[in-house]
Amino acid sequence: EHKGFCTSSPEWIVNVKETGRFWLVDYVDPNNPEIKMIKAERFLHDGGGIREKRYFLVAANQANTDAAVVDALKGKLEALVETPQTRYPGRGANWIDPEFGPVWSTSHLGEGALIAIGTDPEGNSENAWQVVRNIPLEGGGGLFIKTHPNSEWIWADHVLNSDEVIQRTICVIDQRKNPPETHKCWEASELRGVRGFLRVQQGGAPEVWVNIWGRADELGKTQAEIVIYDDKTLEKLARIPDLVTPT
């Protein structure tokens, strides 16, 4: 059996995007690595580890079956998860739902919602590898969500929404409530013609940084900035102005 993909394992999980395949690369002998190929779904985009890194979930961006799950311990495809149309195939976030236990979430480009997929086949098998939540947001166009084990919130942006106000709007979802619901939404910047997207939640989860993009067709003409919030109180801590499209 494969040992998983923790740092002590002599194995890499390689996401070969355009092929729709995972490679499990055993590098015990670096000069003669063994490669096991697992067919999943095109086009594998972005993802990461779940459930103590036993499972590796990657969102695909072509087929209706939109998320592929590999069991790294057994070295096989665990599931293909069907999700609503046009969700963002990004890294997403892992968190604990008060009813369904461990879940993985991402936001949607085509719909104002954040979905949650059950990720606990051992403790909650009836809800594993299926959509268990569809939490409304202000609108579509969301790219990034952020949370942390020490945080009570899930942060979500709307950076690709067509509405100028919603583009720079950030929402926080209270993950303690059952069902989880949007607690608050606000404009992260007073600048016009900009978009706000979540950048990072720091290691101890005290801060969330929001990048404010200027317009690509007016590079250097529209302002950009970084806004920093206290993750516990949601209060603004600092604003770093006069930047050019921080990423």
C-alpha cells in the first residue's frame, strides 16, 4: 500500500492537468522512480490534501463530474464528485460542518453560492463525496475562500462578478451555525473600478489580507491596495495604499 503524501512518505502525487490523470511517483530510488497512473477527469486544476492527508481532492474544469478524489493510502481513485455548474476549480478550503463533519468547499463562478462536499467516509459515510451544502453569497464570480482551524469564519470574495460593488465585496460565513450562514458582507475598498480578492490567512489566523486590484486596461492609472482585517472581530487593522495590482 502507498504511505500517503505526508512529508515522511517516499511518494509524490503529481497532478498532470491536461491528461486528467494523477501520477503516484515512488521516489525511494530517485534514479529509477516507479510511477502509477490513475485516470480521473479532465482538466485537473487545483486542490490539496484532506482528512489528515489520506485523500487528495482536485477540482476539474471540463466535465460535469467536477472533483476527483484519490485515496493516497490505497493508491486508487476514490470518487468522482458531481457539483453544480461552473464552480471555481481552485484550492478551496477544509473545515468542520456542525452537521456533516469534515467538508471541503469552493465558491462558484456561475452562481452566488459556496458549496461543501463531505470528506469523511469513515465517520460520515452516507454523506461522503457528495455536495451537502449550498450556501448563498452576494453573487457569482467568486474565486477564493479562506479559513483556518482557529477561525470561526469562512471568508469569500466575488472578484469576477460583473457588478462593480459586488466585485469588491467580501463575505464571512459563520461555520459554527447549523446550517452555516452568511454573517456579514461589506465592501473591502472605497476605490472605484477595483476588484477585491482574498490573499492569505496568516498561520495563527489573527489576520486576513484582502488584495484590491486596479483595472488591467488602466495599469498604473487606477489605484490598488491591500486591506488587513482582524479575523476574530472583523475590524479593519490596516490599509496599505498606492500599490499596482498586488497578488
